[in-house]
Amino acid sequence: MKPAVYIVVVLALLLTSCGQQPATQAPAAPPTQAPAAAQPTQPPKPLEKLSFSIATGGTGGVWYPLGGAIGGLVTKNVQNTDATAEATTAALDNLKLLTAGKAGMAFAYDYHVVWVNEGKMPGLNGKFNVRMVMGFYEQPLHVVTKDGTGVKTLADLKGKRVSTGAPNSGTEEQAGYVLKALGIDWDKDLKREKLGATECVAALKDGKLDAFFWSGAVPTGSIIDLASTPSLKMVLLPISGETADKIMQANPGVFHKSAFVKGSYSSVEADVDTLAITAVLLAMDNFSEERMYQIVSTIFASQKDLAAVAKEVAKLTPELAIKQVNPDALKYVHPGAAKFFKEKGALK
């Protein structure tokens, strides 16, 4: 091949090479961005300052010291909350204060919460959105007599000297329900007295009474004294069978069946059937849910402190606080309390 030909071939190859396009490269991926930092959890909003009273009862009863102890624990342990006990005359007085906004909490009985919501509470006009915080302890109905009075059943009370409890007391209220259900008129059929437990015990010892009603926790101090008196044998009248059913049917939602177990008092040698109610703490439906949750949590966390002033709560558990309450009242558990009891498995 001649030199001129080599030159032409080389030039052709060079031109062909220069006409080729370079390979297209994929664009570079944008740099990966770090995930946005998680927003810090906001601390719970502090509770607003609140001061309120707990409507309790007479200074010689259980509710006043118990309410005072609860108030002290709440003030100490619940943020921005001050609570104090207020002495009152009875459960009805407590409900009047609570529904009028003059008390933040109040002691009453389990059936009261149902009646107040349904507008059936004697002494209160209208319906009120009262809510149950918790049950504290059961109050069996004592119908007390002694050997030699001739009183062996409730029917035997006719014509006898009987105390139906102090005026406007829970005892008087419940005695009235029982007697009316059995067709006994306390003004016509009884020689009626209106005494507290301590006065009743003294009168029964002295032969000035044949029997008396008392609604209270077991054991009640004055009745312990009566049962241990050497010169007499105390007797608790049974409320059972058809008699109990008749009373409960006449007073729906008030009583539940219970018993004085053997040894409740020194003279109780075998279980004695009776009817009972449960003492509960109440609040209005607009009471702060978060504050209520903290209050109920504080009560159970400080149970030993409460038992020091009210032995009735020494064995209280979340389960018992719900179990001992009339089922109709459980429809009205406060949401803050319900949250606590659901966490503990005591409420569904």
C-alpha cells in the first residue's frame, strides 16, 4: 500500500472516533437527609389551683377524721390542691352542700348516688350529676337487744321501747325503711326514742330501752362495750330470708345482704344475717378527671395513714372498693376514679 493510502485510512479512523458520543451517566442521587428530630414530649399541663372542702359528718363519727386525713394527704401529694374536712350533720346535709357547689367532695351512701341522679332523693329537688369516687366500707344494720326483753325478731319490736337513731341520721333513715316495709309505724307501734349509739347502749344497760337500731361499721366501739358487759348478753336480731327480701323489694337499690360473722362482737357466737349499705365518697361530674385520678391514687398509696384514723379502711383494696358498692351505683363512677380502678383490674 502506498503512503498516501495509509494517510487517508488513518484520517478516516480519526474522524470516525471523534464523531462518537460519550456514554450518558446517570445523575447523582441527592444526598440522603437525616430524619427530622423527634419533637420533645410536652410535660403535662399543671393543674390549676383548687381549694375545696370534704363534707363529712359529726366530729365524733368516722367520716370526719377520715375526711380530715384524706384532705391532708391530698394537700400534701396532689399538685395545687388543698382539701379540708367540714363537719356536718348527716349524709343529706352533705349532698345539699355538694350539689350546691359548697363542697368539692362528700360522704354519703351508695344508694344515694343513684337517687340523686334520678331525682328521687328525699330533701333534694331535681336531678344532679353526682359521681361516685369509691366505696370505703360496709355498714351493716345492727338491730340490738339483750336477753330477757322478749325481742327475738323484728316483728317483736311492736309495743317495745325502741330507738330508731339520732334525728336526721343515716340510722334513722334506714330504720324507717325497714319498719315501713314491715308495716310497723314507728310513731304508733313503738315507744320510740331518738338516740345515738352511745346513748342507746347506756339506756339498754339501764333497762330504759328494749332494742335499738344502729347503722355503722363493724366493730362499733360502743357496741363492743355492750357486748363485753358481764351482767347481760347482747343479741343482734337477724334480718334474713323472706323478711330481708321484703325489705329489699320495698326499697330497691338501698340494701344488700350481709352478715355479722362469728366473733364480730364477743357475744356473736355464729354468723348473723343482716342487711347493709356502703359508705362512699362522692363528687360532681365536672370535677377534674386528672385531679380525681391523682386523688384516688393518693388514697391507696397512703392507706396506712388513713387506717390510723379509721380502722375500717385498713383492709380496703381497689377490688373491694368496687365490689362492696351496690351495682346500680357503678353506673355513676367518676371518669378519673374509673381510670384508676380499670388500671388495677377492679373495674371493666
